[in-house]
Amino acid sequence: MVSSSSSPSATAAAAAAVVLAVALMTTTCFHGATAQLCEDYYDSTCPDAYDIVNQVLVDAVQSDTRIFASLIRLHFHDCFVQGCDASLLLDSVPGMPSEKTSAPNNGSARGFGVVDAAKAALESACPGVVSCADILAIAAEISVELSGGPSWGVLLGRLDSKTSDFNGSLDLPEPTDNLTILQQKFSNLSLNDVDLVALSGGHTFGRVQCKFITDRLYNFSGTNMPDPTLDASYRAFLTQRCPRNGDPTALNDLDPTTPDTFDNNYYTNIEVNRGILNSDQELKSSPLAQGTTAPIVDQFAASQDDFFASFAQSMINMGNIKPLTDPSRGEVRTNCRRVN
């Protein structure tokens, strides 16, 4: 893993090299309890899996321009809770509340119907083969690429969990988190500062509800004042979008410049104090960011190529969080919403 203390340019170069190395090394798959993820996992059992998911997403975006950002968020929120095992997709059953119903997900996590459609298409083509966890990983990569971002070799071979973890989902990274909390949450999953800054770049497209930014506009840290790091003209714009006592679910572009394009404008916005979420701006403006995350923000703002290379590697890193490959503990669900 690239050290978070490396210079940003060296980090990006190393990330690109690691992406290539991963691609070269993942040509052989082994199944079983100690199996490793690999790109060609479905080559013999469901060779059209990627293309099938791709077509479902191409169809979905015609009626839902937000879907690509929503799908990458599902993958993120799944991986951060007991690993990338599709536990987020399970509906509630007696004795096992769904992660969907926890505060970080309820009313904001979306795209489940598209995952269901991808699963149905895959079950029609190759019954009982492609896991829901792998669908999320494939859909995240396709969503980024179709939005103008980088592509990467998606490592596959995950099984689906038989349990969800409602309590674990309560500890997902939050929009109000400061840099120290963010770094700790990522470190707990063996993700470093480069991963934190790169994966936060997923906020370069998509929408956010007013309820996640009103504290910054009107009562930052309980002061009854706005966040002093927020650009004044941008704050005035946001107060028009999210007035006091307005609709908390009203939507705003995470990136007001190119809201549906995957690019590095997220970082150029942060450079001029226009990060919409506190957790975004903390990467640059926190006193603790100097010498840690701020130089990485600077580099990604200056070079989209560096951002793309690091983002691709960080997505691979995140996708490797506690992969479930032991058939005695996991399964390939036939319906992503419930265990078999």
C-alpha cells in the first residue's frame, strides 16, 4: 500500500504502477475458503457478466441521471460495514434490521432497484453464479467510467453475506466528521490518507440533501454562525437552496460546476473553499490537513491524471476490505434482498 507520507506526485505514480501490477498478477483464480479475488473469476461461468451489468446501467441512466453516483455510494457504504459482502442490500427480517434503515443510509442510499435489475438479468443468463457483492463492485466501476472517470480491472469472486450489521452501519463516515475522525475510520479498515482523499473524490458527482449542510450554513459547531471556511458567495447561493426551516430533503449538486461528470473539479472546489460538506472541506482547511491530506488535495486539483490513477487504486483497496470467499460463511444470493 502507498504510504500516506509519500509526496502526492510520487503517490500517483506509484498508484498507477500498482494498478498495472494488480492487472498482471490477477490472471489465475482459486476457489474456496482462502480464495483470492481476481479479474477473470467469471470468464468461464458467466463471461458476459460485465456487459450485462453495463447494459442495465446504460438503460437506467436514461431516466435517472443520479444513478451512477448513487451506485458508487452503495459500494462504498457496503464495503465499510463488515467488508464488501452486499450486507447493505439485505432487507430487514425479524431479529436482523437492515443496514438500509440506519441513519447514514435511510432516505439517502438509493439505486437498489437497479441492482435488482442487474441481478435479474444475470440470473437469466447465468443462474446462481454472480454474487450481489460483485454486482456492486462492477456497477461502481462502470458508473465511474461512463461518467468520464477512470476504468480499472475489477477484482471479483466475493460471496454474499448471510447477515447484515445495523450497528456497524452507524459508524460510517459522516458529512459532519472532522479530519481526525475521518482518518480514524479509514485507518480502521487499513485505508490511508491517499485512500481517504481519493475516495472522497467520489463526491465529484451526485447530489446531497439540505439536511447534511444546514449546520454549516447556520449553526456551525453549535455557534449559531456559518462555517467560516465556507466561501461567502457560495454560502449565499446555498442559503437560497437550503433556507432555514426549508425542505431538509431538497437536493443540491455536490459539484456545482460539472454535477454529473467524474472529474477533478471536486478538488478545485475545495481549493477555493467551496467544498459542500464539512467532511470535504476538512481535507484542505483543517489545521491537521497541512502535511497530511492538504498536499494530496493540491495535487489532485492540479492533475486529473494523478487523481484518476489514485482513485482507481483506492477503489481496488476498498474492494479488498474483508472479502468473503469462504462458502461455509457466504453464498451467491438469487435475490439480493434476502438470503437464500
